[in-house]
Amino acid sequence: MSRVALITGASRNIGRAIALSLAGEGYAIACLARDAAALEKTAALVRDLGASVSVHVGDVSDEEALNDFVAEASRAHGGVDVVVNNAGIMPEARTAELSVQRFRQAIEVNLVAQYALARAAHPSMRARGGGVVINIGSMFGAMGVPGAAAYCASKAAVEGLTRALAAEWARDGIRVVCVAPGYILSEISRDVLDDPDLSRRIVSRIPLRRVGQPREIGELVAFLVSERAAFITGETIVVDGGQRMSI
């Protein structure tokens, strides 16, 4: 029986890298995102690795779409063993310009969707004897960053959600871990990193003197869902080249 991983935000960058890493470990992959064309590119790369894959187009802020995602992926692949809550948004604006509506949207996408998908997948994981939920947070979850109130707040809450679910679901054999990237070359960070002066300033604050690559997050997730990490739950693993510790 193939192990099955559900991944949101799988159309590019970190989500795609996670899909490829897990496919390389023998997982069947169910991908969810809003961009159907980009999802098909991910699916083609997964198939090239010899893994089974299904494509699901939907918005993570829609609870019904998430419930359908779990049901459709379960029918396609036989169940759920791993959930990777990767989809996220980062509205950048000073608080005076950031509306309450946009703040709520960030909470819905970055936090509530993670809760909703994990909750929807829980019965299947429990029925299969356990599983792993990986919540993608951010180093910003433990920082105060001007112009990023919604992102910082939602990602800090992801760490709290991870701890609560880990404590509650341990008896079901389900581990829950948060991965908190720093600056990774992705859609969220590209505008910042494309500015040469700003990019130099950011890199100068990273002890390893570089930004991360999506594959490095994918490889970490592949480790965390494996039996090699079977005693890790409720923790937040920061992947930022040492930036957060050195500020």
C-alpha cells in the first residue's frame, strides 16, 4: 500500500519541492492549488519520478474545497498518511494601510486553512494507524517585522496550533511538526530578493550568507515524515541559515 501525501500550495517553489521530495521517497502525491496550469507542471515532474499523482484545483480558504480535497485524494490513492499545509500569503503593508479584511484573509489562508485541512484528514490518518502533519510556518512567527503584522501574527499562531494538535493527536499515532523557513527563493520573497540593495542587506544578516533553496525545505519535510523522525512532534524547526538566532 502506497503512502499518500496531501500538499497545499503545490504549484511552485516550496510546495513543488516538497512534492518532489516526497515522491522520491515513494509517496503518492495529491496536490492542491488555485493555478491549474502550474499544478500540472508539478504533476508532470512527479510522474517523471515514477510516483502516482492527482491534481486538485481549489482555494484553501474554502473549507468545503478542503473537505473535497481530502475525499477526492482518498478515493484516488486509498487514504491519507501525510498532510503538508504549505499554502500561504503575505500581505505587505503598514498597519494604517492594511485593512481588517486583508488581515482576516491572511489569518484564513495561513492559519484557519491549516486547521481545517488537518481536521478533515484526521479520520483517515487515524484509520491507517497514524500519520504526520507538517505545518509550514515562518521565522517571522517569532519576530516583529514592520509592515508584516498579518503574516507575523498568523505564522506565530501556526506554531501554537502545531503544539496543540501534537498533544491532542499523539494517542492516535499522529505527529504534528511546524517547519519555519527564513528567506527561501520563492514567490513570497522574490520581490524582495530581486532588489539588489535589499537582497544584499538581507543576506548580510544571515550567518550562512545566502538565502535558502526550496529543495532544502523539501528534503527536511521528507526527513520529518519518515520513521527517522518518529520521536519528533509538537516542535518548530527553523530553517533560516541562522538569521533568527543572530538578530
